[in-house]
Amino acid sequence: MNISRKNWIVLAVVLFAVCTLLQAAVVPQAPQTLELKPGWNLVTLEHPIVDDIEAKSFLALQPMTLDAVAKSYVRCTSLADLKIGAGYWVFAVNEQEIQLTKDQSQTSWETAALKSDWNLLGVADNSDWQSQAAAIWQWLNGHFQKISITELTSGEGYWVTPKQ
């Protein structure tokens, strides 16, 4: 079989295009890393948790979030209790890191929204409460401090009040 030079060039271009498309289709996503310090930590989930093992490792921390209606903390015991962008209190005995992998098949999801009273929220993928916040308080080194919108960090949780 004699393949002409022109056919080889066409074949090479087609193979290059296919390889490029395959590489673009598999865009690796960096996992969210929760860097927990000893004591209480205020964190959020940036995106949906898919992996059961990762969900169990987060739930093993016994995260607590704010029930805005009851105005009290509630412990999250199942994956269904977890909301993207909600703030969670977790206690760590030792410094540790928890890795949470993003579900690449999900392109949209609902994030926790700012309500009319105090809110326990975090900066997550797709969160949009930041421009509506009047005051933002961060838990840092065992106490709260007021911060500006420019100091927000993805994956962290905050106490937030809305603009009136």
C-alpha cells in the first residue's frame, strides 16, 4: 500500500486535532483542600462532594451549620444536610488537611443565599452574596475580626449581615 505524502499530512493533522480535542475534554480540576488548625474552624464547601469516602471524611468532622429559622446550630449527619456555600463549624484536635474532589460532570448547582438576618456563609464556586453584605466577620486564631469583601478567601466561612 502506497500512501502519498499529502495523505500522510492529512492523517497527521487529523490525529493532532483528535488528540487536542481529547486533551481539552479532560480538564483536571484541583481539589478543594480544607486546612484545619487545632480547635474550631469555620469552613465552606466550594462545590458538590461526589466521592462517598470524601463525604464521610467531612461528615466525620461533625460539621455544624446555622439553622436560620430556629436560630441555632444543627449538626450535619448526611450528604443531604450539606449545602454548597454554607458555613460550617468543624473542630479539629490536630492540624490536618481534608481533600475534596470536584464533580466535573456537574456544571451548575445552588449555593447558600444571603438571608435577612445573620448568616453563616462561605465563598464557594458560584456564590453571589458578597455584593449584598453589609458586614463580614471572620474566625481567625480563636476570635472574630471584621473584614472587607476584598479579604474573602474561597473555602472559608464567615458570619455575614446583609445590607438593609
